[in-house]
Amino acid sequence: MTEIGEYFVNKCLAATTTRDPWPYTQFTDGLPTDSFNKLKKSIKNIDEERLIAEQSVDSDKKSFTPHDFPTFKEVNDPNSRYQKISAGPFGQWIKTKHTKRDGLYPTYLYPGQWKEYGIDFEDEMRSIGTAVLNNARDLCNKFPKYKWYDKLGLNVHIKVDPPEPFSYYIHADNPGKIWTSVIYISPDENIGTQLYTGPDDLIFKDGTIELPKEEEYTLVKELPWKPNSHLVFCSDPQRSYHNYRNNMPVNRFTLCMFIGQFKENAGFYYNN
């Protein structure tokens, strides 16, 4: 029997790269059917009222080893660069770009939290994560342009987007992310990722990137939403503009994974 990690990587490597409007792959059966059904069943058992009531942090601030996929600790540290940016003008601007429902924002469930939420998928995720890091160069070589770091890590989470009319702002993934993987989980019907073109040259002002105005982007296509379909790309901060939204009255669940530069006790914590 093929290990789930080997299956995951082989599917990514066999996929055809589409280049319009920028390079990406999307394919069905991102996970083996039995594994996906197990994950989806776990998602259905989540107490959604708890998701509404709690932020995606460990309630007792307990720590995990790297092999437990610890929570993104930069989010919890008030002195971290992440928190300083979030509290500054850029972070406040980001908040205005979310269309909220009853004041709700996305929730990020990291593998170290999965057990307490009844999500039984940690063993599978370790297999996938190990295979991805062991084959990182081949996975990135599917695309014409990508960054590279000597020491790589993974950021893994299940993202929970609030019910309609939630919409995430148009963006390209931050430069720290080399490779992006998104598997659609639930609901059965929704809107897939929307792909855009935008200005070729970003404007730098006072040491930060001045993002284009929304009217400067052009929607090129909307990818189909299908549970267990898999979107993969290497982020280009000046090309891979995209967003996503929820048009259903229920939470929208995706399994997200990013290869990036390894950071101890931070976002890209799992390493090989």
C-alpha cells in the first residue's frame, strides 16, 4: 500500500502546470479517498460554536515539540514582529479588507490543536509533511520561478473561513512562502480560489510594500470548488494574485500547507 505522503507527492508531480494567468496546478483526489473521508468526517464533528467563541491559540499557552506541529507562536507573542505589524497601519488596513460576518475572522487550527478539536489526522499529516520536505525541490521545479532557503520548514493548518459574506482580500502570498498547497474540504458546494492579474511593479514606500488598489486587479478565472481538489503554486509576489470567499451559510474548511524558511517556534516550524 502506498504511504499517504508518497501518494500526495506523486499526485503533485504528475499534475499539469497551467500558466494562465500565472503558473499553478489544480487536480482532483488530492488525498486518497479513505484518508479524505476520515478528515472530512472529523471536520463535521467540530463544535462550530467553539470556533466562533475562541481564537486559534492554545487556551493554556502550552508548548509542543516541533514534531507535534506547535501553534504559530509568533501570533501569541505580543513582542513579535508579526504582532507589531498587525497592530500597525498595515495590519489595520488588512482588517478593513475582510468582509466580516457578525464580527468573525478566519480561524487557523494547527496540528498541535487538532486532537482537542476531535480532528484525527496528525499521523497522516506527518507522513505528508515528511514527504513534501524530502521532495521540496522537485515540487517547486513544477513551476518556472520560486525562492529557496537552505533550511526549510512547513506551516500546516486547517483554515476555517466564516459563513457568507466572508471574503479575503486580493493578495499574493508573502515572500516567506515558497510553495503553497490548498485542499478544499467542506462544504460540498462553494467558490474556488479566484485568480487575478495586477500591476507588474510593486511600489515600496517607507520600507513597506504599497499594495495595489482593488481596481488595479483584473479577475481572470475562478477555479472550481470540489471537495478533495488540490491547488498548488509557487508564490510570485508580483504575479500570483488571488483571493477566496465563502458564499454559503456554513464555515468553509481547507487544508493549507506552505513550504517556507524554517523558523524556530514560529510559522515554519516543522523541518527535515
